[in-house]
Amino acid sequence: MTHELFILLSRQLNEVLTAATVIVAVSMLLYNLSHGPRDRVTRASSVLLGCVSAIYVGDVLIAISRAPQTIETLLRLEWLGIAFAPAALFHLSDELLATTGLRSRGRRRRAVRLLYTYAALFFVLATTTDLLVRDLMLEPLEMMQAGDLFPLFVLYFVVASVFAFNNVLRARRRCLTRATYRRMTYLLFALITPMAGVFPFSLLFPNAKAADAALLWLLINVGNLGIVLMLAFMAYPLAFFGPRKPDRMIKAELLSFMLRGPITGIAVLVVILYVPRLSVVGIPSNALMPFVAVATVMGLQWLFTLLIPILEQKLIYTDDQEQARQLQALSQHLLTRDDAKQLLEATLAAICDYLRVPSAFVVSLNGERVAFEQQVGSLQPTLESLEAARLGGLFEANGNGAANGTRAEAPIELVAWQSFWLIPLRSARGGRLIGVLGIWARNTTPNLQKEEETVFRVLYQRAARVLDDQRLQAELFARLEDIIEVSASVGISSEGVRYGNAAEAARLTEQTAAETLSEFSEVVWGALRDYWGGARLTDSRLLRLQQVQAALSEQGGDAAKAVRAVLNSAIESLKPQSAYSLTAAEWTLYNILDLRFVKGQKVRDVARKLAMSDADFYRKQRIAVERLAQIVLEREKQLNAERI
């Protein structure tokens, strides 16, 4: 009786461990595919995880199957994972070794291809013949018996695993820093367990009897438990391959993913499997199970919300907790454009309701340029009339206007204009006029009561703060872009540095710089095509340039003129010192940009003037645009350096 009970409990435990392995393996596979699909290590580890998933999905289906023919088919299909796992392990070990700077000179690459070929051959043999596996057994557990070629598979499995272990051992020796050495050590031992879990040990017991069932189930459950733990453990060092992010972000993302993904999935699985087997007085267990499953998910998500900040402080932000809190608070306090519009709409609605007026609006001022930020009600002025009113000079008559509205005791600067009362919105940083708030005039002259002034002051100052915050954030983001660009270039090369491959880090940095120039060249090319008017001339990426921002004030706030001035200055810098010539080689790039875009001539006319074919013209035009983009970028970097 004790023996039978042990086997029954072992079977039930195997169901949980098998399904848990599937959950962890598939979760890690999805995590890899979403976080670093282009990384070679990530791709190789994804193949290994796919092999483990295929085997254990088969085990789950076998546990719920009843027909012997179906069970045999599933056992044979499991060889997709069993046969390919050794090749995938060797492939992963080769890529790990390559990350330390020891790239394959051909032999390891050929070995990987050869092993995958053997894997495909073994899979075909297992599914179509009895040479590798044969004769289904249902007792003491569902398993196949070894075929005549099974010893050959064992040799392939052992050789691939030994060489894979040796590759990771070599990679570990090449890691000179404590952090990289520790992570490679984790991988060295973590990679052994999946191999122990995917090997078909049941085939080594061809004469297994009911008396051996307890031992077999014990070995299977110990192996499955080890695989679940090692797969979860392996996720940590593998997470640092692929993502171009700081270590703290990788750790935080992995922690949140493991808690909300695999752990939640395993908890729900336990509920689904065991709650129906419980005996609850007066309540059918099957009816109770959905409620408990939903409660488990909701309870765990609530618990993780409380635990994640604590775990991050203890495990991730151990030395820089104050900076981490500031970074997290930054995203919570910044206003998006939609946030600002919603706040302005709520403020204008409150003003209209309180003063009993039907319409109100807020416009922002940038030099003489006027732009509607928000409006409430249908009675609104036109943008042309606001620009014609020259709002900036409308409030100059107030002697201390720069201070008005920024102090509680200052008088409110209400000015009657057309059918509206206007009040200036000033920046708290120096009192500069940044916008105007208008409300429908209920009288020809402003006649606010004292109580109304108190409430109205609070509301219009709130609108001024929103506009001021928007401008401050725009300036902040313009500066942050340079910091982000530099940080991104450092993060891109971090993986190579993590594992000692400085040459690879340098290669990736150079490659990224070339990609940045190529992308910016496309932006400049679009602006040149719309040089005399068009959306691409005022592309947001060009407007964020410091040199364009500086040119805005000189061009009266006209963005198109500012971008044109910057591009024209860069084109003029290409002009050689020698006498002007249409055919001289040193004048080619300048002439192409000047004739084609500044003077707006057609391609055929420019090519004829410069005495070149259309194909030659297009090739040199591309070179000219790239050179122009490079000049603009170099000037921008110089401005950034001067500001720092």
C-alpha cells in the first residue's frame, strides 16, 4: 500500500513539475524573443529552450492521453527536442565562447552544422523507423524501448555535451573580472541540468518492472525539479545578452517578468490541478476551482506590486537607491502634450463655469508666432486675428507687466480685445510672456469682483504653470537627447565589455555611429527635398537641434526659415576657396546641393551643367547629402561640448 501511494504521489508531482517546466521554458523563450532576437547567444539559447519545451509539452500531452497509439506518436515526436538539444547546447557554448573574443575560425562553426545534421537524422530515425526507439511500454510508466542505433545516439549526446561543457569552461577562464566570471560560472553549471533532463533515461531500463517504478519516478521527479530550478536560474546570466540596457534595467525587467509570468503561471497550475481534488463541505470542488484560480492571480498581482519595490531595493538598487527613486519619480511627474491639454481644458472649463461665460482659450507665444493650445466653447477668435493683434506688444503698456500675475498681491492684467478679455500668461522664470488666456467678455470693460479675482488668479496661474512646464520640459528633452544618445552608444557596447570582448564592443560602437549618420542623412535628404516648403523641412528631429533653436530667434520664430538657414550655412561651408567652377572636382558637392536644392533646378538640367550622367549624378548627390548631414552633426556636437 505504501509503495502504491508513493507511485501515485510521484505521478501527481510529475504532472506539476512537467507543466511547470513547460511554463518556465516557454516563458524564457518568449522573453528571449522579445528582448534580444538579434543577439547570437540569445538565438542559440532560444533553440535550446525550444528543445526543452518540445519535450515537456509532449510529456504533458502524454499524461492526459489514453490511446496507446497517440502516446507512442507523442513519444516519438518528443525526439524533436531530444535529438536537437545536444546540438543546441554546443551551439550555445560556441556563442558564449565567442562573446569573450575567441571567435570560431571555422572548425567550431562546421561542428555546429554537423551536429545539427546528426540531430535531424536522429529525429527522422525516431519518428519513421524502429532503429532508434521501438515497442511502446505502458507499465511501469509510458516509455519506449531502445533500438539498435540507440548506443550511437548516446555517443553523439555525450560527445556534444562534453565539448559544450569544455567550451563554456574555456569561456569562463577567459573572463577576468569578478562579475563576468561569476555569470559564466552560473551558466557553466546551469547548462548541465537541461541535458540531464532531456536525456531519455527510461531507455536505459529495458526490463523495467513494476517494482522499479518507484525508483524511476523518483529519478524523473528529481530531474524535473532540477530542470525547473536551473531554467529559472539560467535566466539571470542569459538575460545580459542581447538587450542594450544598463544592468539595473535588465535585472528589474527580469525580476518583474519572472514574478508576473512563470511564478504566477505555476501557482494557477497548482490551483487547477489540486483544488478539484479537495473536499469542501457543501461546495462542489469543480465549481470552486475557477474562483480560486482568479483569486490566486489577483492576489499574486497585488502581492507582487507590494514586493517588487522592496525586492528591487534589496537586489538591484543596493548602492544608488536615491537616484533610482528620482528616476522613477521623473516619469510620474513629467507632463505629456496630452496631459497638458487635459489640464488646460479642465482649467478653462472651471473658469467658464465660475465666471458664467461661454468660451475661453489659451494660446502660446513663440516670438510673433501664435498657436492654440486649448479652447472651450464655440465662440473663438481666429488665429489670423490673434497674430494680427501682436499680443506681445498688447501688454507692453503695463509698466511692471513682467511681474504682474506672478505675485499674489499684483493686480490682474485684464485687457479688453474684440469680444474677449485677455490676460497674459508669464513664465515663473523671469516673467517672460509665454502665452495668453482669453475669456468671453461679459462686459465691454473687465469688471471682476474681488472674490472672483481670487479664484480667477489661481486658475489662470495654473494655466501659466502648465505652459511654463511644457517649455521647461522641451528644453530638458532637447538636452536629454544628447545624453540619451551618448548613453545608448555606451550601452550598445556594454555586452562586449561585460564578457571581455573589447574588439566586438569597438566594432558595435563604430557600426552604431554609422547607422546614426545614415538615419540623420535621411532626415536631411527629406528637408532638402522640401527646401522651399513642406512637412519634411520642419521635421521634429531637425527642430530639436540647438543650432536650429538658436536660428529661430533670428528668423522671427519661423521654423522653416530657421532650418533653411542652418542647412544653407552647412552648404556654404562646402564651398571651396578656389575660383568658382562648374566642372572642377572640388566644386562638385557644393554645386549639386546649390543648384539642385537651393536654386531648385531639375535633375536633368543640373546633370547637364555639371557634365555627368544621371547615374553619376545620383551617386554624387547621395555623397553630398551625407557630407552635409555630417557637417550638421559635427556642429551640433561642438555646440553641446561648449554648453557642457
